Amino acid sequence: MKRPTSFDLAAMAGVSQATVSRALNGSALVSADARRRVMDAAQKLHYKVDSNARKLRSNKIQTLAVLVLEDMENDHGAINPFFVPMISEIIKYAGQKGFELVISLQQESNNWGADYCISRPAEGIIFLGSKDFETYAENFQGYNHADDNWVVWGLNRTARGKVCVVSDNEGGAFDAVTHLIRQGRRRIAYLGKFSGDHWEFIERYQGYCRALHDAGLPFDDALKVDCALTLDDGAAAAGKLLDTGVAFDAIFASTDIMGIGAMRELTRRGIAIPGQVAVMGFDDLWVCNTVSPRLSSVRQDTTTAARVLVDSVAALIEGHEITTTRIPTQLVIRDSCRTV
């Protein structure tokens, strides 16, 4: 059957097509009687409002784009596993707020995401996965306009007045290392990135250093291993520590994946966890509960992060001023860490 139109409603209700449009949009200019006749006609004809056409007419697209940077360091998929629960929460919460979502996996390049700022298929954009914010901001210099509404996850800086949402990486790392110290650990190794294009990991390293300093423990450069972020990299980093013969009784890995890799290598070499070496990760991925021993970790609150990201970009769309938000972390202690 042919889909009924607003003109069909107008003919059945005995009103003009303009009156039908006003009635369906809740205009106060339509009398109660005319509104009732329009609604009755809509029910009889099984008429459904074309939400896309309404958005176009009102210039309110009510669509958000979530752009996810492809994870080139992940051997088991194109999306960083940390982002999977966050994307799920963004989908759920954005739907509750009345937004439709466009999710796109972006290649890492000099202009990734730029097409979205030019063609504007969405009113607001949430970026997940950018690491080098200076280069990132520079790349968008020619594309980003004052009225582009975009929010970035995971960075501690803003550019051109834009908004970032980030976990308390330094505070979470400080809590993790402080816990290890309170459990009697004195030679705590750090596995992770130190380069300037990895702001999250730099903050976690700073938290590690602050915890050692506050506890009066000396800093040993030999306990610091600069490594990439995969499972094999974590295993290789733990192997490097063991091969050099440096004494250590705990590992703080800047991601869970590296921590699990480190545990794999320690176990392979007959090192008892946590008896000889305690291991702490960061992110609290679901996999922490599936390995043996179960990995202790610093939990990033992906539910709160998703809500703040959506609320922030929605506020920008409405023209409100928004500031960068730092979300608290939570220490989750499992089998890999306990009192010596």
C-alpha cells in the first residue's frame, strides 16, 4: 500500500496541509478541534511522522558521530578493547537523550575525521583514540571552525576552546603504586610508554613516580621499561627485567593487556604471582577476571565517561560553555596483589 502523506491527513481531517504540519509539531496555533481531527486521521491512516524530514526542516539533525581511531597496536582487532564498553554505553545513553549515532572507524592519518567537520552529517562529534594532541590539533587547524561541536576522550589539553574528557590517570596510578607499597613491595617496576604523544601514559608514569617519592623510596631507572601496549610487549618487558637481573617484587603496568602479558612471562619462568612478584594493571578490562591469577587493576569508569561525553557534546550543540572533565578512578584488588 502507498504510504500516507500529510496531504492525505489534511483531506481526511478537512484542514490544510499546513495545519496538519502544525498539529503534528504541537503548535499552539492549532485549535483543539482541528488537532483532534488530525490525530484521528493519523490513527486511521496509520500515519507515522518522518523524523528525518522533521529534523531537516527544523535544521536539528540530532545525530552524533563517534569516530574511533584504529588501534594499530592491537593484534586482536581494530578497536582498542577499552573502548568497547564505552561505545556500548555511549550508544545506550545517547539513545536515551534522543540522539541517533553514526559510528566510524578512522584510519590514523593527517586528516582523520576531517570529512566529518566539512560535510557535517552530525551536529556533534566524539573522538576516541587520539594520542598526539599537538599534531591532532594542528591537523584540524584548517578544518575546525568555531561552531564545530567536538569532544575528545583521553587527553589532558584543549585547543581552540574545545573540550576533553579524561580519567584521573595520575591519581589512579598513584593509588595503585601506593597500595603495592603498603603491601610491603619496595622494588616496583613500571611498564609503559614515556613519549610525548601518549599523554595518558605519561600521567600514569607521573603517578608512579609520585607514589615512590611520597613513600621515600628511591627511583631506579633500571625498573622502568619503555614498551608498546600489546600482550607480547608486556611479556617481553617482563622478560627484559628478568634477563637484566634487576631485583623487583612488583610490576605496575600502564594497561591491563601489558600486565597480563607480564604475568604470562613471569609464570612461564616459574615466578610465583603474587608471592614473588605482585602485578597491577590499568583499565580494569573484563579479561582481568578471566586470567589466573586474576589481575588487580585501576578501573576507569566507562559508564560515567560515556555520559559525560554525550552530555558535553549535547551542551555544546545547545551553545553552553563546557569545561574539561576529569573522572575519578577506582582501585580493584584481585589475586595478583596481596600482602607479602
